[in-house]
Amino acid sequence: MNRHRRFIVLASCCLVGMLAGSSGIGTGLERSLRQIGWQVRDHGASGQIHIVEIDARSIGAINRWPWPRSNYAQLIDRLRAAGAAQIVFDVDFSSRSDPEQDRAFAASLQRAGGKVVLPTFGQQAGGGREGWTDSLPIPELREHATLAAVSIVADADGHVRRAPIGTMTDGVPRPSLSAMMASVNGAAEQDFPIDFAIDPATIPRHSFIEVRDGTFDHAAIAGKIVLIGATAVEMGDRYPVPNHGVVPGVVIQALAAETLASGVPHEGRWQLPLLLSLGLCWFILVQSTRLKLGACIAAAPVILFASTTLADGMGHWSFPIVPALLAIAVAALAASGMRMIAAAKYRRSHDTETGLPNRNALREAMQTYGGAGVVAARIADFDKLVAGLGDAATTELVRRIRDRISLVAEGSTIYRIEDRVLAWRSYDEEQLETRLGPLRTAMLSPVEVNGRRVDVTLALGFAAEAQESRIDRIVAHATLAADRALVNGTGWHFHDAGEDEAVDRELSLLGELDDALGRGEIQVLYQPKLDLKTDRITSVEALVRWHHPTRGFLRPDLFIPLAERNDRIAGLTLHVLQQTISDLQLWKSSGHSITGAVNLSAKLLISAEFIEKLRELVERSGIAPDVLTFEITESAAMSDPAGAAEALASFKQLGIAISMDDYGTGQSTLNYLKELPLDELKIDRSFVQYAHENRGDGVLVRSTVNLAHELGLKVVAEGVEDAPCLAFLRSIGCDMVQGYLVSKPVPAGELVDLLTRSFQDAA
């Protein structure tokens, strides 16, 4: 987030806080936070104020109500004798009782010498009259006592949260009971918040009857303020308060006095916490990492709350903090939202594995400023590298390749536009070939990854920006040029506009391939395999041809690779297999029991979905699985030996034979031949065709036949086109041959004639 945006967000935080503070919203939340603050600051009472309870025990002992006032007289005398500093009553003496009892009480007040405080309070007039009336002790009791107000008004929700410092009764300003006990002066109608962090259970209490009878600890009372009031439930003088539930009114008076005794509470306004919160908001907005941002968002409200709680506990200042919290919330949401947007933008424009800019980032860069063109570098044999190194090491390998490319990329950013393709922009097409030469030289040295030296080959392609206005097409052309360089083995290739026609042709064929299956344009031909022991055709290989309505017959190499690259090969293979099964069943019904082989692409060996569909097709057809053979190329088996072995084993479990096609053209080892569940080897035509003339080819074919037989495998020789070659293969014990000498690929209907023929005179 830049500085300008931070100031905009900070101004928004301030505005939200000011609106919240001015409107007074969040009262409920404010009260909840205040209660949490009390719980945090929970502490005991000072012990200076003691409560003498008019409790259930005392009511039961005296056994009448109102009590004879001589009981209060005795109480005063006992407390005075114990050395109480002040005696305060929260008991109504506004009506007369028995004259003798009143005189006895008045006499005790006189003996106390002004240490006794009696209550005044306001109450509704009653008797059908509206308004309030002031209730004062009877005149003879007032003469030797100090008067203080006990009136406390609850909030709208019924809870008592505040107490007065002073109030008007009978037209005279009087201190409140709590202000009198705390010796605090103040104005009439001035009130204050009670500190409910004080634990009421820590206020010392004594039963009225024990004090009256003198059975209490006199030393505990000496020098203390004694507050007398009702705590018995049946007296009804109970009120709900925050943090402590429902408590007696006399306890509220004691809590109020304790509050004032530690210092008169001050109530600040929302502006100061808002100012503090703006500082915290700025601290949130400047964080550069997600971890720091999260920590600041979590810490900011805690700091604000702790600051106000500390001010309340130590300085007796309380502040509303909801406006400040809302400001922090706005900052947190804004910072989090902007970080999420930035993270989403980063994820959109960067490769998740390497952290390199991706295709989207390249597209944005090309939209921003121009260049000569785009260079794409395709990593050859990438899948093999992944299989050998693992994901983590491959990621590091890509970074190391990026480092080498950076040496010749004119300072350009290197983008990972595909898992195996890196790209960068060139700004000098004339010098490009000169720069690519050193890169190819640099890549001759192995790349070291996690202690391993890995040989990496890059195929480079270039597409000029001037040839195409659409950015995606430029990048695609560069990638396609790299593909052509890889296929052609030239190392690098410059895209030419004429190549677009070939691409369009492939795209056209790809779009027509699915429909071709439905229209019956894809035909299956069969090339016979001659069994050299019986001199009869005992097996066939299914080969696919496309009879295109406008292009004529298309060779497999024109559409099979296209189908493999674009995930169409599974459907095409299942089509061929289904047709082969149907023809095998038809030939069997005519008395010809032969086997049929179908080629499988390397991609299909690792497709669980294809394997399941293949299994369903075989089982549904009812054909005996042992009449089927699946042919895989040597290179397909070697690209992922473990995966190939697992897939082939699943086919073997069905009873299907496995043949390795084009043997000798790849890099298989004897160990692979032993581990793969093979039944048959097919020696590639490049070794077979001149084996009877070329000594080297002959030795290779003979040794392969012997090796295969030692491993329990049958051998098929491909590309047999003349009789001397066939004779040589017979002489070395080859099991079967396939080639134009036997027959070219033919439709199913023409194969029957070949099945009845003997080939004993072929060689």
C-alpha cells in the first residue's frame, strides 16, 4: 500500500470514529468492554468501610418489623464504644414510631456527638398525587445527626451503574451517603460511575444482632466507617449491577464510597482514544508482511483497551472506546483487504512453485510497453527431470535455469509461462542470435541442484511483436517456435508467419477428429503376423487410418500425435480396441481363432480413468482377454518405468498379453526387461530390414532373440520385406514376423483369405 492510499484510509478511519462518537452508537458494546475492564482490574475493598447487616438472622432474633428504635440506640452505643470513626445508616427514619423508642434513639444520637449520618431520599408522592416528595428523618432525630442523600436511580435497563455525589432534598443541597463516607465534596446533582472492579465479597460485614449484643470484634471496628443497612432478601432492597449480579442497596452504597475514597472518577470523551487509535491505525497500515499485519491487528485493540483500563485503574479516568475501536476495525479491514487484493494479484501474476512472474505478468508487461519480441525456452525431457528429481528439486532447477538465462536476457524479467517453458522479452532482434549462442553454450554445463549435476537442454523460440498485434498470439508463436526447435533438434527457431497455416491445419483436424469417430471416417486396418513355426497368420496388429472427406486418407503420424497432445488419444484408442474386439469375434465365428494387438500411448499408461474404461469394455464385450495384446513403445515404458509396470500389471491381471514395440530404438536396460510384465518383444524394422546383409544388425537381432527366449518372451521381427531376410529370421529361431513380404495392412474383410493361406514357400 502506497503512502497516498494510507492517508486516504487513515482519513476514513478518523471519519468513521468521529461519526460513531458523535452519534453515541455502541452503548451496549461500551458497557460490555467496561465490564471486561472491571474483571481485569478486579480487586478487594479497602477495609475502611464495614457493613452492619440487617440480615435474616437479626430479623429472626428481634422478631418484629419495624424494629423498636432502641435497637439502633444500642447499636450506636456499642459502635461508639468500639471506636467507630463514623456511623452511617441506610435505614428509613422518616416516620415516627413509639415516642419512648424515638427518644431513646435520639438520646443515642446525642451521645454520639455528631458521628452518626442519617439518610434522606426522594420517593414518589403516592396517594394519587404526581411528582416526588422528599423524605427526611423525624425532626428530633435530625438535631444531633448529619443528613446525607441515599437516592440512586437505575438506568433504563434496571441496572445501577452510577451514584450521586450530591443531591437536593427538601430544597437543600446535601452530600450523598457515599460522598459523606469518603469525605468528598461536590455539587448537587453531580454523579459518578461506580467502580465495579471492587469485589463486594471483600467488604467486611457484621450481623446487626451481634453488634447490638456486643458479641463482635471491637478492634475490627476501631477507626472504621460503619454502614448499617438491609441485606436480607425479604427486605427487598436489592438491585442488579454490572459484574456482580443482584446486590443489596447498602452494598451499592459501600461500593460507591469505596470508589470515591480512591479518587473521584473522571469521564473523558471519545476524542482522546480516537487519537490514540489513529496512531495504531497508521502502525497497522505500514506493515509490510502478513505476519506483522496480523500481529498489529491483534495488538491494536488490546493496546487501546489496556491503555484505557490502566487510565481507569490508576488515574480514575474512563473513556468510551467504541469509536476508536471502529476506526481500528476500518484500518484492519482496509489493510487486510488491500493485502488480499495484492496477494490475489501476486498469485495471478506469479508461478506458485518458483515465485517467478507467469504468463499473466508477461501479458501485462507487453500491454504496458513494447519490445522487439518474445523468446521462449522449452526445457527438454521435463517430465523425466521431474520423475528423477522430485517436485522440490525441479522447482530449484527451474530457478537455476532462470539464473543462467538472466545472463543473456538484456536485464529482462524471466517469466515462467508453462511448467516447462520460460520466456523473456527481447528489445534488439538483430543481436538476438548473438545472445542466444552463449546461452546454448552455458547450458552445456550441468546444472547443480541439491548436490546433483543435472544435464539440461533448452530449445529456444522467438516471435516478433511486429508480426502480430495480439499479445497471446505472440507468446503462443514463441512457444510454438521453441517446440519446433525441440522436434527438429536445431536448438532454436524463429517463428515465421507462414507457419500459422500449419497450426491452423492441425487445429482444423483436431476439431474434426471427434466428429470423424462418429461418422465412421476412422478405419481400422490389420497387418498380419506370421507364425514361423506353423507358417500361418496367427495374429494381427490393428492400425488406424483416417479417411478424411476432403483430404483423403491421412497417415497416423498426421493425427495420432495431435490426439496425444490434446487428450483425444483415449477415445481414439477405445474406438480401435472396440473395433478390434468385434472383428476378432467375427473371425472366430468363421473358424479362425487369432489374436489381435492394439497400440497404447504412453499417456494412457498413467490414466486411471482410461484403464477403468478399458476394463469395462473388455468385460462387457465377453471376449477372452488372452486373445488381446497391448503394444507399448520402448520409449513409453522407459519414460516412467514404475508407472508403466503398474499399469501393465493391471492388464496382465485381466489376461491380456503385453508386447514391447520398436525394441532397440530406446534406452531400455536388461533390468527393465526383467521388471516389466512382458510377453513379447518386437524388434524395430531399422535393425531387421538388413539383418541378413549387415553383420552388426544381424548380431544385434540374433542376440535379442536369444535374450528374449531366455527371459521367456516371444519375438516378433518388424519390417520383413524380402525372402532372404525371412530366411535369416527362421534360422535364428525368431517366433513371428511382420512386414510387406507377408502382407500390407488390410481391411478386416480381406484378412480372411490370408488366414486360410500357408506361407511355407515364402522363404
